[in-house]
Amino acid sequence: MHHQFLPTHYHLTLGPYAPVLRVQSGDSISTTTVDASGCDQHGVSVTPRGNPQTGPFLVEGAEPGDTLVVRIDQIRPNRDHGWARSVVAPNVVDPTYVKQLPEAPLADWQINHDEGTATLKSPLSKLGELTIPIEPMLGCFGVAPFRQQAISTATSGEYGGNMDYRGFKAGTTVYFPVFEPGALFFLGDGHAAQGDGEIAGTGIEISMEVTVTLSVIKGKTIGWPRGENAEFIFTVGNARPLDQSLQHATTEMLRWLEQDYGLDPLGANLLLSQCVRYDLGNMFDPAYTMVCKIPKRWLPVL
Amino acid sequence: MHHQFLPTHYHLTLGPYAPVLRVQSGDSISTTTVDASGCDQHGVSVTPRGNPQTGPFLVEGAEPGDTLVVRIDQIRPNRDHGWARSVVAPNVVDPTYVKQLPEAPLADWQINHDEGTATLKSPLSKLGELTIPIEPMLGCFGVAPFRQQAISTATSGEYGGNMDYRGFKAGTTVYFPVFEPGALFFLGDGHAAQGDGEIAGTGIEISMEVTVTLSVIKGKTIGWPRGENAEFIFTVGNARPLDQSLQHATTEMLRWLEQDYGLDPLGANLLLSQCVRYDLGNMFDPAYTMVCKIPKRWLPVL
Amino acid sequence: MHHQFLPTHYHLTLGPYAPVLRVQSGDSISTTTVDASGCDQHGVSVTPRGNPQTGPFLVEGAEPGDTLVVRIDQIRPNRDHGWARSVVAPNVVDPTYVKQLPEAPLADWQINHDEGTATLKSPLSKLGELTIPIEPMLGCFGVAPFRQQAISTATSGEYGGNMDYRGFKAGTTVYFPVFEPGALFFLGDGHAAQGDGEIAGTGIEISMEVTVTLSVIKGKTIGWPRGENAEFIFTVGNARPLDQSLQHATTEMLRWLEQDYGLDPLGANLLLSQCVRYDLGNMFDPAYTMVCKIPKRWLPVL
Amino acid sequence: MHHQFLPTHYHLTLGPYAPVLRVQSGDSISTTTVDASGCDQHGVSVTPRGNPQTGPFLVEGAEPGDTLVVRIDQIRPNRDHGWARSVVAPNVVDPTYVKQLPEAPLADWQINHDEGTATLKSPLSKLGELTIPIEPMLGCFGVAPFRQQAISTATSGEYGGNMDYRGFKAGTTVYFPVFEPGALFFLGDGHAAQGDGEIAGTGIEISMEVTVTLSVIKGKTIGWPRGENAEFIFTVGNARPLDQSLQHATTEMLRWLEQDYGLDPLGANLLLSQCVRYDLGNMFDPAYTMVCKIPKRWLPVL
């Protein structure tokens, strides 16, 4: 079944809140998200800033210990301008270089929906005009955390959250561990495009129309977000420093290869050792994000 | 001019040693490297293990403060088998997971030169047979470090060294800061292929035939290794934790964009913020390696 | 005014929960805490494990932006045995050493209240019997976090939480930023003694009788927990890695010296640079804790 | 036997250099060190800056795999003024705070030898005058590294080097692993006093008169510097981030307790878990330093 949902309020924490909609496993939802500052498709501020989340959506039958499957069917900006910070964050440059970072106001990026591009006009700098392809993605989405916590949309964890990974775009399927009955799925913080690491602290922030399909895998327990696209399966680790993010993601991938691909520990290690690829999600948020990937073509045929 | 050089001894540190050959800026050198364990094209141990280096090669006219340009013209395995560790290193998984890592002997990978593949037969694991394309690369190469240090080929720094980055393959040009007269260039530690991060502590370790072209850019001073290939320009940071590697690489990229691409600080930041890409070199060696990249198509036209 | 409060339920997250008692600024509260596993003074499990918290206590008049002052008047174990993990955590040893860590059951420590000591009998090891002085402390305490979050008692942040610092003992005064009306103060997780770093993941875990005096400093805003005892003023940073904990604590100390001790930025830096002391709180919890201290005798006389 | 040695040249790297003096195991040496900038007891620059080292001293009979014992008999400033940086380093504060760090010239500290104090007059700041006790210490000392490396006196490792730990003062005995025949002992970089962490990048830098007694423990192999004073035994880990320094030091302490104090692995873990203390050496140099300590009174009686 397909649901159309229009949000009337938003959350700045992921937690065990009353669901805005109850759906069956396998249902799709089309909805909207406001941008990170709480502005909607008209650029009007409708809720306080800080990655406001649409949701939560309750999936009937999801219980702690299950896995929630989120297929990102479509994500597209629903207005023609985004905003972004102009200067990289002080934590991504040498501490001795921080004083050389310039100060600058937010940058405006104009979206050309027909051409699928975003254009920056930067009158204050010599860069002039810069046009890049858009790759719409979700910066912050996930489920209610374990132990009935309510956690700020600034950060991320096993439950997902503000992972700010370029790979979370249309055509990608994401798996989350379920901690609360009904999973309680949230989404928001769309980016028209983003560099690796979200090193300025924002992508091109914009409101979105999003369609997702939610389903439940009963009795399957995972430790960290997982995902797949046409080419890769991947796991996501969220922590500081980057080393620990990578450790979480790598450990989760070893577990996945053993659980679902029929490999013994040695086989999982052998496959990973020469075939692994890593992506940097973000190195800006309180928890950084690293992604561990294996090309599907090298997975064992089950 | 093109030189053919056959090494008769090797170095386990990069330092201010007597050159084995003096070349002019613009000359090419074809030579061989032994594998990380000191074995040559016949699989015979000819020197102690630990990333033995061929060289150093002195480039006439290179002075401290200049930049050495190393174009990797060709790199190909010169025997038909490589070896690799089978199990990922304990520092790339969760500390609580380390006890679950299996123990296993080294893995043998057979090279098919015609097909450009490496094949692992793993009779001890359920993985069975795994065939992947080879992508020959240099694990450890660079110049004599600053302050007349002599530094182990296990690690890396501003001078290059054991960076273990998959991107150091044929067709790539690498730039090193010059610290000693003549630059004193070393190379070794070839890998037929390697996963991101060199997370098992080795790639597919093998001896190589390598051709490089060395030249000098007088009066140009850089802070960290830089490079370029058909698609990207990139900078390399070597340190622990990964966060610091990324900081070094990002800072060096900002400097590069300002020095050579006519950008002011704000322009360099704007370009980097939404267009940057990062690669993980290694997360195994004493210094980890992160690579900061900008697609050439988004660079300002000078 | 002095309150005697007997808890009937506990919290496993610090959040904006209904207060169990409302007190005036300047009031004292004597209450009890269960141990980290939820066992009371009789060793009986009365609530689920995980640093259950007594509270929250609402202090009338405390508003966001104020500071809550917590004087730890008394803290003493109210039973004669504590428990502890026997083996250090895998994250505090070299990754390559983890496999050599032994497996062992929990250790029992007997408390001698008259002598103020804890004694371990370790029949499984050659250590034999070990008697050390007790230094009762609070492992986890603090206020409701910002943005109405509810955060697990496993970790810590600007609001306090599971800091596991040996210095939080009787005679110490602690300052917390106030994020919710009434501050909402929680306490629990008593340790009869603890090594620096809580490196085995526990101190000597035990139930306690605790007396605290709570008061409010109106209009004073701080960024991280602060404290003082007879000898030092100190600031507390909670994050990973340890480097970041130290950065938070050091920055907060610079701010304190400027705000309250009449120093200009240069003076605060000069004082800190040669006089600072650091303590390691914990290196086990999701957020690590470092403490930055200045001896009171070197503070400017106001 | 007691040697008086007057240096005529200095080293900026620790490496396998020609010894300036050969001594027998058990001999004492009285010598001088210049300050970190290469200035001697007259404040005259006699060698280039960068922690110039006196030595190396060769101890007859020391072989790789042995341990060098260095008792610091005496260390006292031999002039009446030291210098220090005035502002903490950008890596010890929050990255977002770096721009608020002031700029200031070096600070002069006057030494009162009779009273054992150092006094700062800071006319540029409100701090005014600050007098603290001196605690003379060695910032950088150690032996020639493994693999015949020559490593900058800016950093540290298993061989010692620039550890900048306040505990390296008179009355302390330090143990170093021997990597080169004769050990080749270097010393320099004296500080009249230093805060924990050397967070401004210097202590009170001054030239020194130093007396050490060198001896060899044949056949005893250690992994990292160890030490002892009247109250503690301790181990030293040098790496980044602080977490890894602590891991090295803790692992080395577990090994020591098992090797020399008759403990089994469980006993070593039990002792460490509730009795360990940590000191911060430095968090400024390329490798940070953490020190793991056990009070001698809790060590097993052998």
C-alpha cells in the first residue's frame, strides 16, 4: 500500500514518540522533509532549526531484535535553492591552520531541476560560478534508539541518525536494527549534493519530497546500519575518532558475511582483506561516519 | 634519458644514503623491487624483510625546498605468485571483537598476467576460490626525510614512505617535498592488488618491474605528498588517528588550490566543501594515510 | 532544609522526567543509590542493571542558562561487599595484545567500614589477597541534557553522566550547566574505590548512602562540568578520543579563568601553560573523561 | 667510576652515531645540556635549535635485547633565566576555540636557585607576577632507535626521545630497551618546570647540569620505557592519539607485572584494575605520552 503523508510537526531528537502514521510491512510512504534549518518548500521557517525530522512512522509487527528495511525510492528537492556553509570546519584542518580559515556568510546554491545541477554564484571569492550535478540524499534518518533514549538529530549511532553519507540516495536500501515496537522511523535533513565528509558542516541543504518503502525482517538482528545498492553491500559505523567508526563498520561487515553469505570467519577475512572499499560519510558531526563496502560481484554465490 | 638499473642492495629506512644512481631531471628509470619480505622475481630471499627499498636515486639539481615529480610510468609484477596475510588486523575491528579473529597462515595468490587477475585458492575456508583483477601499485616510496632522519619503511610522513594507497599505480604522478640535495628517491613494496586500508596488513605482496620518470620543480615547496591522475588532483596525509591524516591532507589541498589554481581562501573553501572526495590509504601502518581529492573537471580554468 | 529521600524507582537514562522531589536552592538531600547492576544495600536486585539513577530532583528556580551546584557532603557504602570486573577492557591495551587478556568471573571485594578498606580474595590468581583503602565516589551523576534528550547512563556529556572520575568524592563541589527547568539532578553508580580510567569497566561497584547539597547560581552559564576541592579547581571534558576530552576540559578552564578570575586571555594561557594538571577520569565508557586542574594556590587573588 | 663530560657538539636526531664517551656499566656521568633552542649556560646560542642532545654515551657490554638503566642523580638549571611559550597549542583546545587563542611573545621566567622557584613577570597580561616551585626535569632523552633509524628529537617512541613528562626528575630511575651495541644514550631539553601535557609546547626551557648513572641489565628485554621513583613503578607509552599512548603503557605494565612480580595474567589484571594511576606526559609533540603507574605499596612482595 502507498501512503501520502503531510507532516504537521517535526522532531529534533530520535526517540520513542507517538507515531504520526502506522503502516504495514511492505508499504510505501511519500512525504516531505524540511531543510536542516526548518524551512519548507517555500523557504518558510515552519519549525525550529537542527535537522527536524518527519515522523516517526510505525511499522506494524516490527519488534526489538528485528530489522527494518528502508528502500529509498525517490528523493528530490522541492524548491529551487539550497544553502550551505562556505568554509570547512576547524576540525578537518591542521589545528595550526585554523586561524587561516576565512569567515564568510552562508552560500546560496540555485537548483536547476531540468539539468539536475546546482550552481553557486560566489561574488565574494575568485571562484566565481561553480555548477555541479545534484545527487539528492538524506543526511539524517533512522529509528528510535535502544533503551528508550531520545537522541539529538545532530549525532548518530547504531540506530542511524545524522550520518551525512553521500551514499544514502535513491536506489539505495538501508537496514536498521529495531529497538522499539514498530521501529519508529524518522527522516529529514536532505542534501541536494554533499562532498565526502560533509567537511563544511553542511551539504547543499534543501527541503525534499521523499518516497520510501518500509518493511520488516522478522527475527533478524543486526548491530549497525547496513545497506546495498546496485554495486555494493555496505555497513555503517558511527563514532569518534574515524578509526572507531571504521572498526564498527568492519566488524559489522565480518558478521554480515558470516551470517548471510555462508562464510566461515577465515573466508570472511580473506574476502575483506583484498576487496574491501571504504567511504567517508561525515567528519563533522559529534559521531563521525565510515562506510565499509564489498562489491557484490565478489560475494559468494549462495 | 632512460636508465636501466639493477639493484644489488636495499634499504630498510629512508635516509640520506649514498645514491645508487644519479639522473637528470626528466630522466626515466626502469628497475626492479623485491617484495615486502625481501624476495625477488624468483621468490628467492635476497635481503632482510620489511619493505626493502630500491635506491636511492639522486636527481641532479634538486635542492631542499624544491619538489620532486615522480611519474609512475609502469609497474608490473615480475613473478606469478604473491602472498598476503589472511586475517584483518586487530586495530581495524572493535576491540571486543578481536578475540573472534581467526588465526591462519599466509595466503598465496596466483597471478595470471594475460588476464590481469589474481586468484586465491583457500582450501582452509569456505570461500573457496576468489579471482580479482590486479591493480599493481607501490606500497612504500618517497624521498629522504627532513633533518637528515633515517626512518623505517614501516611508516610514512611528509616525505612519503609506507603509505599503502591503492591510487599509487601506473599513470599516476606523485609530488614529494625535497629535503636533501638530490631528493634521494626510494621505491619498493609492490602490491599486485590491495583493499582500501590495507586492513590485513598486506596487499598481494610481490616483486615488480617499475619504470618511473623523475623531474624537479625548482623553487616550488609543498608540505605533503601530492598527486594527480586523469580524473583527480589529490593530497596525502600520513598520521594517526585517521582524523589527523585527513586534517593534513585537507590543509595541503587548501594550500594547493590557493597556490596553483588562483583561488582566494574563500574560493578554495567553497570548492572543497561540496566537491571533495576522500580515499582511505592505509589504516594499518604506524602512520595511517588519508587522501583528499578534487575532480579536475571542477578546478578553475587557469 | 534537609530532605531524606527513599527512592522507589530508578532511571537508566538522564532525561526530562517527572521529579521525585522538589527542593529549594541550598537544601540538602540524603538518599540511597543502588549499585551499577541495580542491587540495593541488601544485595537484592531491585531494578534493571545499567547504572540506575536515583532522582531526578528538581531545584526550584533553576532555569536553562543557570548553573547547578552540587556539594557532595557524604558518600558511604551501605553494605559490606562490592563487585568488580577482573580483567582490563580490550580498548585499553594494544590491539595485538587483546587475545592475551584472560577470562575471569567478577571479583568480590569485602568492605571493612571501620578500617576504610576493601579486600579482594583472588583464589584463582597468584595475586592472593589485596587490601586497598576505599575512596567512595559517584560514577554517574548529572542533570537532564539539552534539547530534551534522554541519554543512556552508560555515557556522558556536557550534562555530566557516567564520567567515572575518582575525584567525585565527599568534599568535592561539582557545577553542572542547567538545561531543563529545575535542573533535574540524578545520581547513582557508586564505587567504593576505582583506579584511574576505570580500565576494567568497573570500580568496586556498591550501593551507597549519599548526601548532597544542591543550589543554583542564577544567570551563570558554563559549558562543561566544573568542580573544586580543597586543593584544586577543575573542569571535565567527556568525549572520544581522550584528546578531545582534554580539549573540552582545557577550553572550559580557559573560559573559567577569564570569566571568574579576572584574567585576560593571555593571563589565562600563561597560568595554564606551566601550572596545569590533568587527571584521567575514564577510558572505558562511550565518552572518555579527562579532567583539567589548576592548584588554587596559583589562582589570582580576586 | 665517575666521568665529567663537556659536550662540544650536539645531535638533533637520536641515531647510531659515534659515541662521545665510553663508560662501564655502573658508571656515572656529569655533563651539561643546552636548552631546546641550543643556548648554553650563558644564554649563548652554541648549536641549532630543536632539542639538541648531549651524547651519545656508549655503555660497554650493552647489546640489543638488553635493558639500559638510567638513574637521574641530579638535574639543576645552570643559569638564572628560562623561556617558555605563552599560549597553549591549538591542538589542546576545541577546534572551534582556536581563533580565540591570543598571540604573544615568549615568556621569560627568572630562576631563584636559593628558593627553588621560577618567577614570571607578565607585563602584557593581567596575571602580573607568578612564582612557582621549580621541578627540574629532562624533556628529551633516550637511546638509539631500532633498525638503525635516526629520529628527530621532536618526537618519541619505544627508544624514549621527546617524552616531556614531568616525572623525569632527580631521584627517578628510567629503563630503556637497547637496540644498538652500547645502547648509545642521549640527553637534553631540560625544563625548570612544566605543566602536565606540555600544552603550550614548552616547559620553562633552560640549560642544565645533569648527573646520571648508567648500567646494563643483560638479557632483560622490555618493550617501552619503564621507570620508578620512591612511590611508584611506571611505564611510558608514546603515540597518537592519547588513547594509543595509554594502550602501550598499560600493555607494558601488564607484561612487567607478570615478568618481574610473579603474577599470572589474572593477577596482573586484578591489581591494575583498581590500583592503576595515569599521568599525562605531553600532548603536544608528534607522539603524545601517557604514563601508567602502580604504587609500590600494592605490589606483591617477591
